[in-house]
Amino acid sequence: MAKKEHIRRAGVLLPVSSLPGEYGIGTFGKAAYDWVDYLKASGQTLWQILPLGPTGYGDSPYQSFSTFAGNPYFIDLDILIEEGLLKKSECDSMDWGGSIRYVDYEKLFFSRFSVLRKAYSRALKKGLLKDKAFGSFCKKNKSWLDDYALYMAVKNHFGGKSYLLWDDDIRLREKKALEKYKKDLSSEIDFYRFQQFKFDEQWKALKKYANDNGILIIGDIPIYVSPDGADIWSDPALFKLDENGYPSAVAGCPPDVFTEDGQLWGNPLYDWDYHKKTGYKWWMKRLKASFDMYDIVRIDHFRGFYSYWSIPYGDKTARGGKWIKGPGYDLFAEMKKQLGDRPVIAEDLGFLTDGVIKLVERTGYPGMKVMQFGFDPAADSEHIPHNFDRNYVVYTGTHDNDTTAGWVQSVDKKTLKFIMKYLDVDKKKDVTAALIRECYSSVADTCIIPLQDYLELGNEARMNLPSTLGDNWKWRSIYSDWTEKLSKRMNRLVRTYGRYELKAPR
């Protein structure tokens, strides 16, 4: 086997939703292009984002209505205005929420779909849905697009209810019901196809601009699909369901020192025996789509491929679950055979056994190290810099952590004393900058810092608090965050610690 070539590089974690912009949430518009310019000027070569799928209740990008579709919130309205599909006055008249720092998802939902319907109506009048480009897009993506568009149209017909609460004929995809709804909801179905067309068009243009400017995009895919989504409804054989089409078991995490009852995620579990029989056809399709969309793919909850926590459907907590073997290396051997050796980051956080560690090592994919997990004065943590290796991506924290400044405020005195001693700082306020420097100077090939940590923001800028609903995924940056001073600082870190894609010495 050829020796792995190590390249040192750095990037920033900033979700698309967190970009600045006028209309309630970050999009693929001007601010995204300006952000790419800022990354380039700052010596960065990686932009890590969160999953781009359409979100539902709870607004989590890890619970999407489709593993293949894109989030219509990210379609830039100014571009639609330039194309003559919207008027500026129509966008300005909507209520997008009163804050430029936080997304108001309830207002966004009503305002966004209202203006997108106007854009769709004009596209119809202009004959754009008969255009070759639209037809080509629909044909190319037919394998998932038709079911997704039908799913969303039917979901709206039933007042937004989960497919598990639909009438049995359409819930179970009886032929007559499918034909009926396709006919009755044809315009609504085309509305959802139109959204995906515009999403695809705008995303590809933005990604090309990033790549042309030396920026690679790290995308993120959840291991599981949403319990309320087109994936499970359109292809139930992929999942562990009972004879009535309901999940027989769901995903989660066992109890640990952080969560007494464990975490009950509620995602349907895969029927891995079925997947194996098909040569992992659905997974190959999913991974190919991900590599088409991103330059590097981070796979969430990677340990679930070795073994996963299976919780009986209907349980109120994760306590009654049990560990079940996953597909292991077999899936990745098939992926390498069919798709080649593609760039993947394995999110290998959480409860790791020797088997999980060996699986990650066998794939050759870099795992993750999170600085905030490294400072336990009672134990020699694998996340502390002197204990990890080159083939990792190191973070101060991830989207599931508090900001580093917020974390520093919450740790006990003994831990704080250890952190400050390790980083050789005298003041608590200096910890965040020192931790960023520690990431850059570490042996890990890749260093990713959330923008909030560069800005030294507190927990008001936290992206997600796991197992909670209603106050997550909201934080946004503003243009004044992107200062020349910060850009110079990033450049200095890149030059000092050799993270401008230099090959690491042997």
C-alpha cells in the first residue's frame, strides 16, 4: 500500500445558514461569494458547512425531508430578482424576523415559501419549466426527485403531518393512490421540482467559484435519515419496519455520564442485510451524490457503521436499547470499489470500542479530535494534542459544542487550572486564542475552527445543544465580524504553522 501523503491545511466552520443577508437566513448569494473571498484572503483552503438538506420540525440539518434534496431556504432571492422571477418590493414586504444575528425559523417558513411560490408562478408564465435545462435536471435526478416532490406535495395536502399519519393508501404507496395524488397535486409537485432546480443551479455556481479560488468545501451527511422524510416513505425495504410500515426500532445513544437516559433520536434503522444483498446500491447512490455536491464528505456518527444502538419503537428513553452489529468495512470496501478512494472525514466521537477504532483505521479516513474534550485533569485524554496523530481533523469545538469562550465559563476550577497550565496562559480570557493556536500548531493534518471561536463569542453564539428543541441552529455572522485584523491573524497562523497546503515532512 502506498504511503499516505500528508498535507497541512486549515479552514473555518460556518454553516450556510449563518452567512449574512437580508432575508432571514444565509443563502447562496452575494454574502457566500464574499465569504469565499474572505477565506482566500485569510489563507484558508477549507470551508466546512452543515448538511444542506430541507429541514422540518426542530430545524435541524441532521433531520432532513430527503437525503438527496436541498434546502429551499438557501436559494438566494436576490438572484431570483435579477432573473426577473421576483420583485425586490415583494421580498422587502415580508416579515423575516427582527434580528440580523438569529434566524427566526417560524417567520422564515411562511415568508420564504410565499415568495418562492411567486417565483414559481413567474417561471411557469415565462415557460422556464419547459426549458431544456429544467427538463435535463428533472431527468438526471428522477430517481429521487419525483418521490421527494410527491412526498412534499402530499405532506402539504395533509397539513404538514408526518407520512405515518397519512391515509393508509398513500402511506403504503398503493398504486391507485399514487396515481391519484400525482394527478391532483401536479402543480404542487412541479413547485418542489422547481425549488430543487434553483437550489442545484445556485449551489453549483457557488461551489465552482469556491473551487476556482482554491477553497474546498467540506460537506456533512448524517448517517441516518429522518423518521419523517421521503427516503423511508419511497423505499421502505431499506429500513427495519414492521408489517404495517412503522419502524420496529429506532436510533439513539446509550446512557452515559452526560445523559442519564441516553439520547433517543428516533431515526429509522437500516436493514443492513437487505443493503448488503443489493451491493449497498442506495448507499452508493447517496455517497456519489454527496461527492458530486462536496469536495470532502464528513460522515456523522461513523461509529454506527461498526455497531449501533437499537431502541424499541415507542420507548420514551434510550435506556432499553442494545448494541447491534453494523456493516463494518464491507460498506466502505464496496464504496472504494465503485466510487474510488474518495476524501472522507469520519466523525468518530462518542463511545469508541477497539472495533470502532480499527474500522476507522482500516478505512484510512481521518478521524476527529476536539480540543474541548481534551482537558480532563484526572485522565490522559486522546483529544489532547500530545496524544494524537497526523491523520486527524482537529477542532476547538464542533456545532454540538458550546463556543470555546462559553465552555471556559462552564468548566470547574480544577479543569480550568489544568487548561490554563497546559496552554501557558495567566488569564481566562486568553484561553480561546491559545486553544486556536494549539490547533494550528498540532501535528493533525487539518485544522478547522468555528468562526464563533475566532470572534471569541460566548454561548449566545452556540449553534446546537444536543437533545433540545427550539433554540438551535439560529446564530448568524454579520459583515462586521469579517475584519481585516482577523484575516491577518488567520494568515499569520497559517504561515507560522505551515498550513498553506505544504506537504508535511517525513
